[in-house]
Amino acid sequence: MKREVKFSLVFRDMWQSAGKYQPRVDQLVKVAPAIIRMGCFDRVETNGGGFEQVNLLYGENPNISVRQWTKPFHEAGIQTHMLDRALNGLRMSPCPKDLRKLFYKVKKAQGTDITRIFCGLNDPRNVIPSIQYAKEAGMIAQAALCITHSPIHTVEYYVGLAKQFIEAGAEEICLKDMAGIGRPVSLGKIVAGIKAIAPDIIIQYHSHAGPGFNMASILEVCEAGCDYVDTGMSPLSWGTGHADIIAVQEMLKDAGFQVKEINMEAYMEVRTQIREMMDDFLGYYIPKLNHINNSLLVKPGLPGGMMGSLMTDLEDNLKSLNKWKQKNNQPELTTDQLLVKLFDEVAYVWPKVGYPCLVTPFSQYVKNLALMNVIQMEKGKERWSMIADNIWDMILGKSGQLPGPVAPELVQMAKEQGREFETNDPQSYYPDDLEDYKKKMQENGWPLGEDNEELFEYSMHPSQYEAYKSGKAKADFEKDLAERKAKKNAHGAPADLPKSITVSVNGQNYLVNIAYGNETPAATAAQPAAAVPAGEGEDILAPLEGKFYRVKDAQETPKQVGDEVKTGDVIGYIEAMKTYNAIRADFDGVLAAILVNSGDSVEEDDPIMKIARK
């Protein structure tokens, strides 16, 4: 009998890899005892990047969710772990140092044992401080190697990186094969190389099933000395998710490893509850294609965790693009046609921007850049004609050192736009701002929360937190869910479907009108009229579909009606596909009107502001 291999259930990533949302806290608390009774898991991934932010999007407090969700696992002696984006904390953009330090104190107090720290650039300058902050807060620091396949990302590269992390204090190493494109034999060599320099280090392997390598990869890494394997379970296994615990357990048992048995009665109970959660509302945000393995993913290397939301986002982008094609008498694209164009463009763009590992946020940046290229070229425009500021930050080095060189055409474009490449520690570009958020909370009469957890949440996700506190997030979600349910009907709304619903948030009622088919909803309390009346001036149009925000963080001061603006000034943002795209003034003038509210959804070419020329 070989040594023991232990299992982790990546419950957070199961949902993130499938679709847009995850269960409510009542559903999480209900399913926890059955997961425990399965008897095969020594660890459960309970929270982390994406998972907690999404709570806010449908109007639930993530701090309450994490505390209640981790509690039963602690009582059962099962370790909990979270996903941690190093410099970015739990969000897409970099965090100040004071927020990063508070992050680990809050998560430890809430019941998270292990933090899996990763940087999509594998830049030690981003990972090593988080190792130190996590250990200071009493957490187990697990440093991740973001696995990809390129001429730069060799076995020697990864073993050397692991050595740096271990010497910096990492207590565990994770091979984070987020796209499942790590080649099995190479992964085995990486594990063997790490064990050769640190025989006692714990190694955990995380892989997605989509491209088709991961069962072979699991066997290879276990043969080489891996200690823990991440798994999923039906009905959220395989596809863009993870290998099912049943198959992994049987494979390793046959190979002679010691593995825990699975209580199949409990397995079926968890499976049933997951199915019920999907029927309740989560299934409306899970595209069918995400249930299917697809070796086309080998070429673009897009991660499973992003594919969950990508297919949902792609529906909106395709709809917007086809509207333009209809107006211009061009043939429309199908989802498959757009998907293949996107995959091809990702493969083209990735080397050009220096081979960042395709994991959050850099997978989104590369995918968004590729998708914008595809859309612009479909409209007869130039490639690279729309690059968001945070994508430029990645290209220029403000997020960390890229593994490879940037293509000459992008270097030249940066020079023409007056942008400079950076070599300083990425943290130096993001000053502390907790005191700013604390002041805002005090002005609003908002409590800082137990262990400052509400302060942490507001600082980490300011726009989403404000929408949560106002009730707008929940009202928007309820409206969207009602519309998605209505689409299940072939032609419009039957007589018994409601035309409006009332949503109660923190004691305040919001009337949300619902439209079916091609109807237009009436104005609702959840989407009040614009705060600023329209004045004279030229319309500023939304450059793409998404949500409008006047600012993206506390450091910015929103432009007001009457403010002078210069050509190129940022006057707002469109948040699309987890990226804030700056809206800039096309000419000098005075801001005459703001036509939509922060957080409102807009379509491409919708008027959002007016500027009067001087």
C-alpha cells in the first residue's frame, strides 16, 4: 500500500466554474452537514476570490455567509481554505497594503484556516508579502504556482519559483492548474522537483477538467509525492469544473494509494441539494456548454473558473454585436462562431502581452482584450483600438513583472500615448486608503463590523458594497432572475407570470417592473430617474455594454455637472466582464448632464453624458 492522498472539495470553485452565482448562506449551511457525512474530505474550499464578491451582487452580506458556512467544518475537524489573489486580495484590481493586512485578520477571525495565495504573473514581489501577512494573522500560507504551458513556463521555472516561496515562509505549495492545460508528465516532474528540495512540504494539486488532461495529471502528481487533490462532485463536476471525487478516489485506490471511502448516501444527498439549488435560481446562470469537456481550450488556455462567467457574458456581447450587424446589413454571428474567433484571438494576443498566466485577473484582461479586438475588427476597426486602463497597467508592469517581453507594436503604442513601463514594486503604486473608507462609513452611519469586517468589505469592493447597502443590488438581481425565468417560455409571458414584483431590502420596499419578450419595462423604484437633468450638449455614448460608474475607487472624485473637462479626461467608467473601461472626453468642454446613475446597466451606444463644447 502506498502513502495516503487526501481530498479537498472545492465547493467555491465548483460554482464559479459553472456559472455566475453561488448559493445563499441558508443553502450553504444546509448542505454542510451532508458534505461532512461524506467522510472523504479533509479540506473544503469555502470562500475567496469571486465567491464573496458575488454575494454582494445579489444582495447578501458575504461576512455573514463566511462565518456561518465555515463553522460546521471546524466543528467536524475539517480544514477550510480560500482563494487569495495576492496583490489583488479578493478583487480584480490591486489593493493597498493596509487592506491586504486587514484581509487576513478578517478571514482568520471568520473561520478560514488556509489561504491559497496566487499571482497570475507568478511575481514573488506580490506573493511573498501575502505569505507574511497571512502567517502574522495565524493562517496557513499556501503559495500557488500558476500553471500554464508556454516556452517560458518550464519545469525548472516552477521548481525555482517554489523554492523562493518556501524560503520566504510558505508552509504549503499548490500547483494551481487553473485551465487544466498542464501536461501530466511535466506536472509530475514539478512535484518531484519540489519534494527533492523540501521533502516535508505539503503539496496540493488543483486542476480543471475541461481540456481533458486532468485525470492523467492527478495520477502523475500523486505518483510524484502530491499530498492533497482538489475534486468536485456531480452535478458540478467535469466540463469547465473539476474531476468528480468518485472517479479520482477509485483511480487512486486502484493505483495503491491510501484514500478515504465515500459515504455514497451522503454523496447523493449533497448531489440532490446542489440540484435543488440549481433549480431554485443558480441554474439560470449556468450555460449548458459549461457542462461539456472541450479540448479546444488547450489552445487558448482559458481557466475553468473564468469559463463559468465567460459564457454568460458572451451572450450579452453577442447580442450587442449582432444588433450592430443588423443595423449595418451584415450577417449575424452564432455563439460558436464568436467563441472560435475569441479562442483564436486569445492565442494570438497572449504572447504579445508577455505570457501572463491566464488566471484572474490576467485571464480576464487577455480575454477582454481579445474580445474587444474581435468586436472592433468585426466592425471594421483596428485591432488594439480599445484597451482598458487596468489592461495597460498589466502591460506596463504596474501589476508585476510579465514573464515574457511585450510585442513591439504595443511598446510603440504605449510610447505614442505617453505611457511608461514600470519596474518598481507593484505595491508602491497603491497607497493606503482604509482611513478614507472608514471616514465614508462613519459619514454614512454604517458600522465597521465585527473584527472590522464591514470596513474590509467596503474597502475591497466599494461599488458593489454601496449597491448592496442601498438595496439596488438585490432589486437588480431579482429583476434579472425574473426575466431569465420568463425566457424559459417560448413566446413572451403567459397570463400568470407577474408584470412586477416587490422586493424588501432592509425594511425598504422596491417595486421592480418586469418585461417579457420584446416588451420594455416601465420605470421602477429600483432604477430611479437620473439624478441630474439633461442639459444642452453633445451626447457621450457608452463604448460597450455593461454597468456605468462615475468612479472606480475612493481615490477618485466624480465629475460633476458644470465641471470643465479636457480632451482625454476620464469622465466615468463602464464595468464589463470584471474590468473597468474608462470613458474619456473626446473634446474640451463643460459637463452638461449625467444621464444615468452609478450602477445602472447600459447598452453600447446609449447616451450616458452630455458635454457642451467651449
